[in-house]
Amino acid sequence: MTKRLLLLLLFFLNTSQAAVASEANFGFNRAAPLNIQQPLPAISIIIDDLGEQLNSGRRAIALPGAITYAFLPYTSHAVQLAQMAHQQDKEVMLHMPMQPLGNNTLGEGGLTLAMSQQNFITTLKENLNAIPHISGINNHMGSLLTQHSEQMTWLMEALSERDNLYFVDSRTTERTVAYNIAAEHNIPTINRNVFLDNVRSEKEIGRQFERLLKLAKQNGTAVAIGHPYPETIAFLEQMLPTLKQQGVELIRTSKMIKRKELIEFTIPQAMFAAKALRDSTDQTVTGGSPRPSLIQ
């Protein structure tokens, strides 16, 4: 069992034990609503394509709050800006170039279908070492490569050799298998939900930002990707300070992955345990069979 799964299991056991203690000490009110405290809806915002432009990179890093910054390897200012982000306690990612369906220029360090496994892994590891302080990676382009299970398996196997690196599937194609392959290899992973600035206008960025907040409030979490465009940075400079009054918190991507896991795994399991307590109490009240133990 991995350390990550063990921590989730311990959290679940503690939550279940708290429910049992509440039943033992105070009795169980079968009419009372389930009282499981959930965190505020949370968003993560990743700024992609950093490293080539110094001034726009500096302005992006100056944004308030726990923004995550994804740097293209071997770009002119990537190392300097990654160091700057790290010094300001911001999370740093490698923005991994991967082969697209079209003819867009991939750039240095790109991963392609034509590579042998050895060349693929060597290039990947060199890219990982090219950006300091990385906590994880996401794909730059990759609408072709992320559809292929073999290459995504090579990628995740290499990531598993590094401690605590996560993978964000940018979802540049609906046919991506990257998220599923990451999960199969126990790589901490999450999907992108919203692109903020496919259309570089304040109105459209605002519309996508509202969609981001709506998804977070519906599902508990949501992840957006944007770029260091002047329009995007100007919008975020205005909107990020308002998140608290909108009942949403901005968290770094690594924390978002853990939050999503707790929402999807731990809380439903705790609800199941509470339901078992309710059902066993109903049996006792109505003269049914003795209450079963929750721990076998």
C-alpha cells in the first residue's frame, strides 16, 4: 500500500471512529441530518507556457494567492522565473511538450510517438531536471501523444521513480488516456476542467471564470488553466481578491489533488459508515437483531 493510500485510509478510520464515538456518547438521532463538515469549494489555477517572456512571467508570478506556474523546458527565462516563483512560495510545474495532432511547433524537449522507449524516457528525465523546484507536470499540447497508452505508461513509470510528483492532464483532446494511466500507476493526478483564455477577451475570460466557480461549488473542486496573456493577468488581478467573499478558496494544485481525493473517497466512505450506524440503530429501536459491529 502506498503512503498516499495509507493516509487516506487513516483519515477514513478516524472519521468513522468519530461517528462511532458520537453514537456511543450522545446517542444517535435518526431524524438528524448527517453532520460531516466539508471544506469550502476550492479552485486551482495553473498558468501555462511560462519561460520565454520575462516581463509577463514576472507579472504572472506577482498574482495574489496560491497560483501554480508551469514552465516550458529550455526557454530563455524558465529557470530564473521558476526560482522567483519558488522564493514567493508559489508552486512550480514542468510544462511538458508533447506531440499534437496538428503541425504546431513542439519546441525543445518534446516527446513524440516516433521516439524509442529509451529516448523517450531520457528526454523526459532531462526535462524534469531542467526546471528547479517542480512539484508536478502537465502536458503542453499533446493532443496526439496523450491518446496513446504505451507512451503514457512510459511517462508514468518514469514519474513514479521521483518522489511526490503529480500529473495534471491538460485534456487537449477528449480521447486522452493520460489521467487514467496516471491513476493506474498511483501517480497523484487530476484533470483540467476549464481553459480560461482560449478566447483572449475580458468577456470570454470572465465567462470561463464564472464557469470555474460554478463547477467548484457543484463538485467541491475545479481546475483551470490560463496563460500569461495581458488580458488574463489583468482579469485575475481584479478577480482573485474577491474569491473569499464569493465563498471559494484558491489552493495550490498539489493540495487540490489531495482535496479531490478526500471528497471522492473519504467523505462517501464516512457517509456509508454513518448510514450503517443509522440502520443498526433503527433495528435496535424496532426490536430487530442486535446492532452489528462496524469493525469485523
